[in-house]
Amino acid sequence: ADVKMLNFFRHLGQTGAIVIVALVVLSVLVKNVWCRYLCPYGALLGIVSLFSLTRVRRNPDACIDCAKCAKACPSLLPVDKLLSVKSAECTGCLECVAVCPAKGALDLSAGRRLPVSARVVAFGLAAIFLGFVGAAMLSGHWQTAVPDALYFELIPNAASLAHPGGY
């Protein structure tokens, strides 16, 4: 499967070229069209964010209504109008929090109003990720069972190989 995927990009056909050109044109016409409407990873992040323990929350008393948060949002969410961002389109990038000039107006928080530092979230996620990678390495699940010599044999012959489903 890896070798077939490599050949998909090495020998791009007419359909692949049309898809790439369409994505480029759509990206020029619509801001973040891939991320907002087509990216499966973005969709997964959005769904997971609905169940997140943290949320971006706006304090209307501290907000100066500059709308910089809404302009910075790659998902084009009206962060400046919401008390709490609860949208599947929010990927938790924290761009809105980073550009907010009013201290305490926009925060990442857990529960009702327990503020959480973006650094704590970043380090926590990195630690979880590294923990999973380390566990996979220690348990022997990190390395592929396919030896390098077999890859060197398969790559030149990839065009003659069929997929397991027969197509």
C-alpha cells in the first residue's frame, strides 16, 4: 500500500491534476477552503473539540470590541460575539487568544472559568503524544515488519502489483 501511494504522487494522472488545480482555484476564491470544508483531519479536530475539557471563553466586561479575535480565526468564527466557542469548526488553534489585546477578555479555560495556559495545554499534549510513541517503541509496534530490502524490491515493480482487493 505504501508503494502504491508513492506511485500515485510520482505518476500523477489527469484526475489527480484536475483535483489539485480545483483545490488551488478554490483556495484563491474561498479563504481556507481545504481546512474548513474538505480536510478530514480538521473535521476530526472539530468533532473532538466539541468534547474538549477546555473552551475559548470571552469575558464581555473586559472585551474592548475590537474584533481582532474574529479576524484572526482561520475558521471565520464570530469569536467577538460569542461568550464561549462551542463550534465543530473550532480546531482549538488559539489564534484568537493570541491576538486579543485586552487582558482577560479572551482565555482558554476549563470548566466555567478556571483559566488554563496555552503552554500547559501544549506541553500536556506533547507529553501524551510522546508517551504513546514511547510505549509503541518499547512494545515493538513502532517499526514496520516490512524489511528495507523488500521495499527496494517493490518500488520498481509497483506498477505490476495489484491491490489486495484485486483492483
